[in-house]
Amino acid sequence: MVYIVIIFSLLSCLWANGIVLIDGSGSMDGFFRTKSIYQISEKVVRSISEPAEIFVFVSTKKDVVDFIAPENFKLKKLGGYTRLKKALEKALEKNPDFIVIITDNIPTGEEDLDFIELLAEPMVKAIWALPVVTEFNGKIYLPTSNSDILYSSIGNLRLLGKTKLSKIYHYHGKRGLLIYILAISENFYNKSYGKDGADRLREALLKQGIKDVLLVKPIDYRAIVIRPEISEMKIRSAIDSLRNTCPFINIPYLPPGGKLSCVRQNKLMILPLGPDKLLFHVPARLKGILAIYFSIGTKMPYVVISGSNPCSLGVKISVDSLKITLNKSIYSNRKLVELLNIAVEPPELIGELAMPSEDSIGWNRFVYRLSILKSPIPIPWNPIKLLKVLFSGPLRIGIGFKINIIIPPEVLHTAEQIRKKWFSDDISELDKIYCPKDLINYFCRDTIVVSYNIGM
């Protein structure tokens, strides 16, 4: 397997448009001994299907990073520092289309914040983060501030010695690696992700057995989904969830057996939300309240919307561009619209559906209720019109409008299930990836604005 990677590296450097960087710091020792690091890099290169130069990056001095070809790399050349930012800066000097960084994500000092800040720069068009766990058999370095009692619970751990800042152990078992794939050029970004939001790179990686592929940048309007909620059971469950969390919020229940037709004053109904005209029938002399339920979530099961205050999510939703069509000729359409006094109340948060979804919409969905109000038609003085009002069937009203959703970046987070599965802020959890930051929340810097035309 090592020879395949070396041969690919030698051939691809002749026409390479990408760079693969393998962390060559001392904490990576066991990955090189088991050769698992080369197996993973081969899978990634095969998925990208673009020629790339492969280097092991090593830092033996504070501000110096050397790139070493795999065929020239020896374990004795492992560096004493992890300089992720310096390695990325050096790779960017070559103007590549893409950069792959394979690391245990354990930087030196404050290097982690500097590195992530560089990733957040506009020159990096997109970032895929690939968490993996693979075989390790070698040295690890753990802080001396932690107790030996804690480390003794890890298993397969043997003390070898210590330095001023850490203790050196031999560890044999599973360890976490994080693979960053960075789209630098517009061409690679469009080919791998593109304006249509089709994550082709993710699909290619899945075929190589890399199951969790997290697109952490960009998270934009293409990630947001609005969908109708027409299940009374789900609506009740969502209301119960918010009531339990925020008992001071007064949220009325839907009456039993809600139907897809208008009902009497102060009663609610369920109506599906979609691109077609919203058609409903309403008796001309009754005041109607039409309740439309919908939820917002994300297409990505690893991204959730959650605010610091669950009772006030921070997402702003408004409705405009109201259009109404009618089927009656008692009055002119324009006059009838005025008489009906149809209005759309701003959507209000009524609950949360916090459950994994089979349709790949995010782990949580927040449910909103949008109410459309109608006044009764006044009794006309004209006898002919009066008879028409009294004996005519219900009005058929078509409604169209636009829903505008504004999502601030601070409410987007990595799903808890994903964080617990792969990441930890404790460096001693060896089978997880050290990551003190929420990657999704950290890279989301811009407010997401998305609009949906309903019945227009």
C-alpha cells in the first residue's frame, strides 16, 4: 500500500493541481508504524480523482516547516511540533486547486486557533471534515497535568518517559484522525460542490468507505429546508416539547380531528404548504382562521439549528407579497378582497420536533404556525346580492405569499450525536478527535437569508 502512494506521488507531481499534507509530528508515530495513514491518504486521493503531490510535513523548529516526499520520509524524522497553519501557508504558495490535510488535530500551543482562523478566510471556498478512527501502535504525548490514574483507564498504555510538558506513553489501539479537504480554486469548488449544492465529493468518499463527510463550509441557503407539517400527532408533540421547556408560553392546541377545510371562528385547521396555490373553501358569512404549520431544518443530518435560549430561537420569519384570487362574482374581485380583509399574521414558533429523521433533514426541526385571517362578507343592501350571499356555496379562495427566513450564524451547530461520536475537548480520549471548537458553529460567519414562494 505504501508503494502505491509513493508511485502515485512521483507520477502526479508532473501535472499535479492539488497537495496532500500528512502530519509528521511526534504524536503521529503510531499511524506511520501501522501504515494506516497511507491507506487513508490513498482512499482520499482516489475519491478526489485529481492528481496531487503528497508530502509529510515536519517541523523541528518553531517557525520552519519542511515538506518531505513519502519515499524519503523516515520515522526518525518525525517533528517535535505540529505547525498546521505554517504547513497550510506553505502549501498555498504553490497555488493549488485543493489541499488535503491529514492530522490527529493536536496542534502545538495556540496554533489550533490560528489554523482555524486561516481556514475561515475567503480564499478557502469550501471545507470538508472527515473524522476517522484507525489503527495506532506507537508513541503518544499526554500532558503531565493529567493524572496517571486517568490514563491507566485507557488500556494498552505503557509509560516510556517524560518531558518538561508531557509524559510519553506507548499506545496500541484505535486513534482518531481528522482529514480536511479544502477547495481553493473556484474550478475545484464548482466541480466538487458547485452552485447546485450537489456534494459530489461526499458521494465519492462514501464509496471509499468514509461514512461521515461533514461539509463545514459553506453552510448557506442551500442547506435550509422548509417543509409542511400536516400530522396532528407531530404538531401536538412539537407543542408539548416547547411547553415543557418554556411553560410560560401559551400555545393553543389543535382541536381533535383537524381537516383540510376551513372551520368556524377561533378553530384551527391543518393545511399543506407547497408551491401550488393554497385553495380552501370558506362560507361567505363566517369568520375564518386558517392555520398553516411548517417546520424549518437543514438538509444535513449533522447540522442543527439551536439557540442559546430555546424559548426564543433567534430565527426571524416574515411573510410578504400576499396574493389572493376568488371565484365569486357577488362583488368584483378587488372589492371582495377588501371586504374579506384577508391578512397573514407573522409566523410564530410553537414547538420543536427533536428526533432523527429518515428523510435526511436535520436532527431537529422547529415548527411554526402561520395564521391567515378572514372577515365575514357584510350583508349587502342589494336584494339580488343578498340572495347570492345567503344561498351561494362557499368561497374558493386561492392564496399565495412569500416566506422570508433569516438565520443568524450563532444558531447553527454540529449535531450532538456527531460531536459525541467523533470529537472531544479532552486530549486523553484517544479514540476520538481532539477538537475544542464546534466546527460548524466556528465556520458559520454569515447570516443565512432564504425565501420561499408559496402558491405563487
